[in-house]
Amino acid sequence: MRVSLVPSPRRFPSAHRKSNAELLASSNLGKNGRFFDGADVIELLREAVIREGSISAFAKRAGLHRADINNTLKGRLPVSRTLVKVLGLRKVYTAE
């Protein structure tokens, strides 16, 4: 016996379906929070390096390569998952 918690799409005509944007606007889905773009994360990284005293000290504490942190600060490398975690952040997806 198969149990489905989601109604079959053929039960509802397409004219009655809401787009994702309409659904998000009319519902209480999601969570409130602070959202950072790449430049904001780089700024947080700069501040963390300043608090630690140097890139080398920050890299040693975080268990990362100094060169990778330097290249990230200069925009040569994207922000890595590990670096996001070290900064106490997490990656999320938002609606446009």
C-alpha cells in the first residue's frame, strides 16, 4: 500500500497553482535572519584576521593554509565551505 502526503498534481488544474514567489509571499515559510553576500563574508574574514593578529595566526587557529586565506582576501579564491564554518556561518538559499 502506497501512502502519499503530497496531493497528486493532476488533482489541481494548473490555473489554481501558485508560483513559488506567490506561495512564499502568502505563507509563513522560512526563517528570519541576517544575509551576507560574498563581500560581507570577506569583510568578516578581514575582521577575524585583525582580531587574531595576523593571517598566519588565524590560519593556524583555523587549521587552514595561510596562502588560501590570503588569496581569498584578495579575491583570487572563492570563500570555501571550511572558511564559512570557521567564521560561524552557514550557506543558505533565498528566494529572489
